[in-house]
Amino acid sequence: NRKFSVKKFMGPGISEAQADAAALEAAKAFRAELVEKGILSEPRQKDPNFTSEVPGVKWEKKSKKWRVEITLKGRKRICGGCFTDKAAAEAKGLELREKDGLQRQVKPVATLANRYAGLPVFHPKMPYRGVTWRKAEQQWHATCLVGGVPRNFRVKPKDHSEVELERSFKRAVAWRKKQEKERENEREKEGKAVKPKAKPRPISDPCPDPSL
């Protein structure tokens, strides 16, 4: 395990928010490298059809129904029943939380689901590890960990035409390949570094000749 403290990324002219973002990017880059090495596996993406953003609303695989159960202060539980319709279950979950004064803890489902709904998402014809499309930023983001230090590179296409998207993606991939090559060179240098051999110690004769 490795920790990425925000303090380590603080410096002159760098705000706490920027340092926090840098620490997060460093952690993501480190995890991406572990996935690339096969030490970790890619996290499973949750199926939105069987996941609810409303706390207390869960999909039960056995009964194939949405169960509503609200927990108050970690102790008291209020059961809202089971529903075949997701929207009805979420409505019941929100209703129960509002009755018990927990509406402030509930984020609007529409806001969470449609936060970036109007923004397009692009997928490259030939994906390349470490290069992804950031929907919120509307640009390609490449990341690579070299010598334990995360490196990031962003390319924003001039427009959303197929030609421009492909051009900007290839530029991000080229940067990533360059970093990978540098990383491999560093690893080769570390592997070639040979520790100095210890000088052999003189071996004393256990049976010295008395005539000498």
C-alpha cells in the first residue's frame, strides 16, 4: 500500500484544492500501473440498471425486486417494502427519509444521473491503456507512472469531428508511449546496476607446517 498525502503536493503558488487533485491523480496513476503489472484487477463496473443512488434502496437478486430499508443513526431500521419498479422504490425511499428528517443527506437522483448527460462520450477505435476520454473535461487524458512519479498529459480536440478526435487521441497515445519507453529504460538501468563484489577473506591454514 502507498499513501498519497496532500501535504506532499503542496508548494509555492499551489492551493490546497490543486494539491488534493494532484494527490488523487497520483493515486490513480499508481493504481493503473498495478493493474498494468497484473497485481490488481480492473474494478467491476456497477450495472446502472441494478444500482440506485438513493440510500436504502437495493436490488435483491434472489427475489428480483427492489428492497427499501432505511437505517436511522446506525440503529433503527424502517422497512419500506419491496418493489418491482425501480422508480417506485426510490420514491418510497425518499419519502421515508423526508419523514424522518434525513432529506438533507439525500442527493437529487436526477442531478447525479444527469450531471454530465448533455456531454458526449467518445471511444477510440483502438483503445490504449492509460489513455481515456474525460467526459467532464471533454478531452483525452493520458497518465503514466515513471520512477514513482505520476505524469499527466491532456489533449483537447478542436472539435468533435471524427478526424480531430482521432488526431488528438493519437497525440495522447504518442505521449504515453514515450513515457513508457522512458520507464523501461529506467528499469533496465536499475537492473544493470551491479553491487560491488566483496573481497575474498584470506583462509587460514588449519594445519600449519611446523618446519616453517
